[in-house]
Amino acid sequence: MVINGVDDLCELFFEAAKTERKMPRAYDLRSKGNMPETLPDPSLAYGYNDAEVRLGPANSTEVTRYDQALRLTLLLDVPDRKLVWAVAHSAARRDRGPAWTRLGRIMGLHAQTVKRRFEKALVELWYKM
């Protein structure tokens, strides 16, 4: 996909964060024990409880765009890299977009300052491309 503007660049990073959550872990946490998990109540063992919906695996197009986002990240300065990926992960699987207030609390900044710095980083990246 061709990136036509800063909005497309923003969507690329948001999609890359969603793809990163779909990718397999670096190490499998389930392989530490040998005994299979058994539920204490037999009525829960046959699927009568609420099903947990999980993300499907990432397809090849998503992984290619994820690699493109990683390559573009190298054009940014280190603080801007951290900011862009923090905002992207904050927006992943969230309908309302990034949680600016929460990111601002973590960074010790006002939410509008975080948003302004994010937009500035994306505009600088767009001009560097």
C-alpha cells in the first residue's frame, strides 16, 4: 500500500501495533508444565462457560506492513520512536483511539502535549521519507 499522507502513516503504525499483538510470543509460556490444566468443576469442562475470543494469526500482508513500519521507525529519533509506538499500542483494539490522558500520566505530560508531540513526530517522519 502506498502511503499518501500523514493520516496513512498514522494508520500504518496503528495497524502495525495490532499486528504485533497477533504475532506469536518469543517464548511459549504454556510449555513449562507437563500436566494438562483441568477445571475443578466438571460442568465447566465441557464448554458451558463463556468462550474467550482470541485474535487470529497475522497474515502475510499484515506482516509486510509491520516490517514497513519497523523500517520507517529507524528514521525517527529515539524519543519519537518510543512515543509513536506507545501511542500505536495504546490505540490497538480500542474504538476511541489512543488513550491520551493515560499516556500523558505515564510520561508526566499533559494529554494535549503528548498528542502534539505525536503529530509532530509523524509530520517529521513524513518529510524524511
